[in-house]
Amino acid sequence: MLLAASGCKKDQDAQGPYGTCAPQTQSVKSATDVEGTVQFDTAVQQYVIYRAVPGTYDSMDIGVVCSTLPADLQVANAPVRFSGTYRDYGNAPQAGPAGRTYYYLELTKVTAR
């Protein structure tokens, strides 16, 4: 499934076929063929992908998607499988429980599971 390169909501500097946002920020980690759940995050006003941190019971990585998710995946609680790169988010929202970490997420692949 291809993604439109429309850029991050906060940084309108998208580049490349899948969208690159905040290229000046550090790449933190990568994800390859992992499971997540789509949510609409009111703190950042866009769809994000939640992923449980392996080996923990209450920690979540929240990927603020750098490109527009396909319309069929823009549904709360949609289960997805994805690959991509997490980048430093910087000024993450303070709302929500502890254990949640925000990142920009540059997707290279995303499909419904």
C-alpha cells in the first residue's frame, strides 16, 4: 500500500516517496514488520500509531505519522502492521499517563492486519 507524501502536521517539509518530517531530528530507532493500533490523538490533532514497547506492560511508543495514512486505515482502533523509522519528536504533549513516548514516524510500509 503506498502512502501520499503530504508531510507532518507540525513540519511541512516532507521529502521522499513516503514522507519525511523533521529531517533535522535524530533517528531514534526503527521498526520492521511490527503490529500497532491506529488512534486519533487529540493532543497532536492527527492519526498516530500506538505500539506496545516489547518487554513492558504499560509503556507505549506513539508514532506521529509523517505522511497521510490511507483512508481505510484512518479509523480508531484499526490494527496495522508497519515498518518505518522513529525520529525524536521534541516537544511532546504532556497529556496522558506516564509510559507514553511520542516520536515522529516515517513509514516505509503500512497495511491492515
